[in-house]
Amino acid sequence: MAALLEPILNQILQAEMTDHLGAGPEERTDERRGYRNGSYRRKLTTRVGTLELEVPRDREGEFQTALFQRYQRSEKALVLALMQMVVQGAQARRVKEITTELCGREFSKSTVSRLTGELDEQVEAWASRSLEEQSYPFLVLDAMHLKVRRQGAVRSTTVMLAVGINEAGQREILGLLWRPSERQPKGGAGLSGDSSAEASLAPGSLPATRMTGSPVRCEKPSPA
């Protein structure tokens, strides 16, 4: 999940700068209020590992982000929202909620629209990534019951996860499956099932229960 979370947070930081300046990189507009001046690296410790983010600068030195301070209290909701994006794709309403929570203010409609398209590409790339470059001696199948808003009501929905444990003992979410209705989903990496385009996380919802399966040893067959 770190491989997905890091570029998404970097794109949110860039979108926050775009909203601050009133213009994107190299964009010519009368609404521009300043210019970019490179970026600096800053680490963010999360549940899925330490992320290295690129924080943009402006020439006047006025840009400040609240993302690092606000992330810790929003982390659970953000990770759950990322799971939803993997199955359903990025949606403008959900992106607006995430950016408002992380940055403490609302972005303009044009910034949210642009960011939604960029995040959708990131999520799609993560969901369709190849898993052949890494070896996972162990596989854990997991399930989380979430409270989601669907078809005008808050209902319990199950998200199935496939978690790989690599040779260094590190865990990585390989794919997930959201099954709230009979509709066809976008699907996670290597997973498929049913999904509803109307489903969304209910405000403040957290996992109600958590079921963890026993690790399964995956071994290559011995040569005959």
C-alpha cells in the first residue's frame, strides 16, 4: 500500500500548491498568484511504512501545508478510501473529502477535477501492476467489515484482501475485492468480483470486525 500511498500524497501536495498559486505548472492564466520554486524532501511515518514526500515551494515562501500534521488523525479513513478507489476508481466527491480532511481547506472544482483524473491513473497502475518481480513465500487472506454508504443507506460491506509476506518478512497488500452488490467491479490486482458504483465510506466509519486467515506456505513444485 506504501507504493500507492506515496505518489497519491505527492500529487495531493502538488494540487495544494496549484490551488495556492491559482495555476498549474507552466499554465498561463490571469488568476496566477505566484510561481513554483522547486521542492524539498520530507519523510512521513505511516502504518504502511516511511514515505518520502516532495513538498513544493513557491518563490515568495508563503506556501505551507497542514498535510503532515493532519495525516495521523486521518490515516485510517484515508487507507480505507484508497481501498475503495482501487475497486471503484477515483471519484470527485471522495477526492474532495480526502483533500479537505488532509489539507484543512477545500480545493477549487478545477483542482479537484484535475486531481481526480491523476489519482485514477495512479490507482489503475497499482491495481494492474505485475507481481512477478517479487517473491512472496507466504500468502494471508484477510477480510474487513466496513460501514459504507450505499444506495442511500449505511450498510455493512466486506472487503477481501490478499496480503503477501516477502522473504524479508514485510507485508504488502497484493489485491483486494469489494463485494457490496451484483455490479461488475474495476477489481484489484489479481482479484475480481462484484462492486457498486454508488458505494462510499460512511463518514467516520472504521472496521467493525477483522477476520484473519492462517498463513499459507507457497512452494514451487519439486522437479520430477
